[in-house]
Amino acid sequence: MKKLFKGTLSLAIIGCFACGCFAQDDITGTTEITGYYQQYRDFSFETGMGEYGINNSFAPARMTGGGFSVAQNLAEWFAIWSQLSIYGTVNQWANYGTAEVQNSIRLIHNLEGIRYQTKQYGPLRFYGKAGAGFARYSLTYYDPYYGYVDIGATKFSVGYGGGVNVWFNKHIGLTFDASHTLIALPNLEDLYDKTKFPGREKFDSGMTYTTGLTFRF
């Protein structure tokens, strides 16, 4: 009987602690800041320069990086959010005749939008989101007449997806997110006569996977 009492008391204490940690508080008016690691799969870019005999297109590659997001909870079920992701450089070798040249691309990606979220189930709160923003490219590629060329371009982007917050307490939690992203690609041109390459790819579509640490206050 004594062991049963101790076991029941222990379960009661654990239950009280869990209820205290994950009580259904109204989060209206709170702000969430998340620092995260992110992967973009699979980025590719057909530049359209094949007519020059140079295959400098970017085959599917994984971009990795990090960033931060800010969400303002306007209601318990609704928030507005903004995120900024900075990806590392992706390098790829290209063929130009019998020679090989190296191209590189870097990307800064911003999205802002709305988020619909469920009530909290224990430590879990699920959400769906959608937004629009921009993709800022820094691109180095090989041109047969001018050699290596550096360009910068800002293009439109959209994204939608969903995820889950896993709250340790009222103020700290983990975030796991999977989103589909559609981004416009840069306009490369013949630097001699300023004409665009008609065969270039105009959009890239891929998935982003995010893991982050979230603070709410």
C-alpha cells in the first residue's frame, strides 16, 4: 500500500508539473523569435547559354544556411510573420569545350505572410502559413567573351507550408517546418548585344526544411 501511495503521489506531481508547463494560455499579443538552420532542396537553374557551347547550368543542388524569423500573434489562432534566410555558396563545374570552369551562386531569401495555428495540445502547437517576398542572388558565371562575370539580381518569391512548435515551457520551444517555395531566377544576357537567353529557366521550385529554437515573450 505504501508503494502504491508513493507511485500515485509521483504521478500526481508529474501531472501537476505538466499541466503547469503546458497550460492553455492565451498567446494574443506575444512575439516569437526563432533562430534556425534550413535546407533548400533541390535548387537548379538552366541558364540558357547552351547556344554558346557552354554548359554552365546549375544541376539540382542542396542549399544550406540559417536565419531568423519573427512572428506576432494577433490572436491565439492567427499571426503575421517574417523570415530571412541566408544560404551558403553553391559551386558547380561547367564544361566549355575541353575546359572546365566553375560557377557559383549565393542566395538571400525573405518571406513575409500570415500564419494560422491550432490550440496547444500538450507541448505541441501546429500551424500552416503562406507568404511572399524576394530572393536576392549573387551569381558568378563564365562568359566566353568576358570571362568570369559577377551579377546581382532581386526576384519575386512565394512560399507556403506548415510545421509544429514543441514548447518546453511558456517561453522556449523547438520549431520544425516544411515549406514549398517558388522563386524567380535571374535574367542572364549576352553582354555584347544585351539580349536575354531565350532558353533560360524562369522559376525554380523546391522544398525547404527548417529546424529552429523559438523564444516567446
